[in-house]
Amino acid sequence: MTRKHNFSAGPAALPQSVLARAQEEMLDWHGKGLSIMEMSHRSQEFVSVAETAEQDLRDLLDIPANYKVLFLQGGATSQFGMVPMNLLRGAAAADYIDTGIWSGKAIEEASRYTQVGLVASSKDEHYTRVPAQAELKLNPAAAYVHYTSNETIGGLEFDYVPETGEVPLVVDMSSDILARPIDVSRYGLIYAGAQKNIGPAGLTVVIVRDDLIGNTLAGTPTMFDYQVHAAADSMNNTPPTFAWYMTGLVFKWLKEQGGVEGIARINARKAERLYGAIDGSDFYANPIAPANRSIMNVPFTLADSALDKLFLERAEAAGLLNLKGHRSVGGMRASIYNAVSEESVEALVAFMQEFERTAG
Ligand code: PMP
């Protein structure tokens, strides 16, 4: 068996040791004679898996006790609607920062429920930089301020946490949660689809300050009410048990890497190596302002886009998969999430240099 270098944007690479562990436990979980997937979510065994995963996440991100951690379904996309349904709390408007495709989708969905204030946008600059704190035109009466800490498609990442005073800050952290330490107390709510840095697709993690929940918009479906999930320990109905279990294994793995501090050092080296290779060549380019370059998603173009196809063919032959850029932007994109090793990044850089020499 040869595992390839996987640069997928999501569902993304998982740590090999996690996959191996799941394989070992697949047919007979801890001597119970059945797999974790085949147990009741209300069994003592599964409840302990679920509780351990939550505690490990609390440890990893140092989540204060007045925050609920929810394990939900529906992807980050469902959060685009659940956030306004739950957090408007009678206010007439919510503020959004526009930094690209994903924040745009969040804005579009929120517009169905409230008046969206566009606090700042870098659209005119083709989303090549993050608007600075001084540019944010905040509305003190807004229910919350929403931003996307890492634009997965654009490869644009905030290098600061917006200061919003008394107004709760909400963040879509789908593609950079757990990549580095964060101060959870700065946020009212953090959400993330699992399939990049957390675990397999099917699970969505929400971390929410407990005073913000329990006051939903009239007509909010039961399953879209954070309070319902908080009161039921995310087991109001059958949760995605296998994804939750796998996520627990990923959290254990992350602790073995030295937690978020440890993985942040590795991530910084990976990003530096790859951006260094791009900047050190006239053949490859990345348009993002250096301070706002994503450490997780690295888009790059070739000087001659006619070579794109050949690049991808040769990359695949060399065992480097999923480097094609998003259909909306073209070019290439290497996603280098937590589970993508430094060896994989080295292999990519070596391939890029070789390609430039032989095809450039
Ligand atoms: N937000 C961001 C930043 C994303 O990268 C994605 C998925 N690529 C989404 C939201 C949507 O996530 P999901 O597919 O889990 O709904």
C-alpha cells in the first residue's frame, strides 16, 4: 500500500495513524464485539467516546466553561442560517465582513433573515487582502459581527481578530480551526465543518457562549436551535456517531503533536516552505498580500496557464493529488491542513522545482 500526498481542500487528508487505529477497531471496538458505528448513541460506550472528544477539544482550545461545544450535522453551510436564526435576538441587523466566496455565501444566507451591514469588503481588490481593523464600519446596534477567518478558496486568512466591543463576534473557522492557538473568549460563536482540520465530513462543530442561545427567531426548526442541542448534549436525535468517534481520534493525535501550539509550529514551517518556493521563482505566483496569506490553503498560478494540465498530470503521476484550483479561480491550490505532513510539502516543492526546470 502506498499512501499518496493529498492536498485536497476538503474532505481532506486525515492522519494516517488515526485511519490505522480506526481500521484496527473497525470490527470489534474495545472488545465489545461490534463496531462503534453499530452501537446506540445512547450507550455508555458511545457516550464516553462523545464526552472524551468534547473534553479533548476543550483542552486543545482552552475553551472557557461558559461556552457550549456542540457536535452537529448540516455542514458549515447550515450555520450560515443557524447563526442569524439564533443570534439575532430581536435585533434588526447583523454585520458581515466580506473577504471572498465563503463569507459571500454566509452574507447571502443571512440576508434572508436580517438586514446585513457590510462592514468592509476587499472585493475591489479581488480579495487579495483582509480589510484592516481601522476600515471596519461597525454598527453598535448589530446583533453580531460575522467574518470568515480563512477563505478556503481564495487562500486569504485574517492576521488579526476583529475588535467589536460589546457586539458578539462570530467566525466561520471551517478551514483554520485548530491550526494554531486562539483565544475563545474573544468570540461569541465559532463554527467549523469538520472535513478539513477536525475529522471526516458529516460533523460540524459549534462553540458558543451560553448567554447567546435560547432566543431564536420565530419559526426556527427544532433542529436549528442551539439551545435544544446544548440541553441534549448534541444528542437530541441520532448524531453522526462514526464522524464523532473519528474526530475524537484526531483530537488525541493533535495532543500527541503538542496540541495547537505544537501543530502551529509545524504549520508555520510548511507554509513558509511552500510560499518560499513560490516567491523564489518567476514561474509560480500567489497574489495574496503576504500578511494575509493562508497557512492552510495555498493557491498558486503558473506563468503559462497552458501548462496547467501537464502540471496536474505529472503531479498525479508523482503521487501528488488534488492540486487543481477551485473551479471559480483556476490555477492550482495546495491545501496543507494539520494532517498534511512536512514530507508531503517537501515532495510538492521538489516536484514544483523539477517541473519548472523541465517544462518551464
Ligand atoms: N465555510 C468555509 C470557509 C468552507 O471552506 C466551507 C467548505 N469548503 C464551507 C463554509 C461550507 O462547508 P460545508 O460543506 O461543510 O457546508
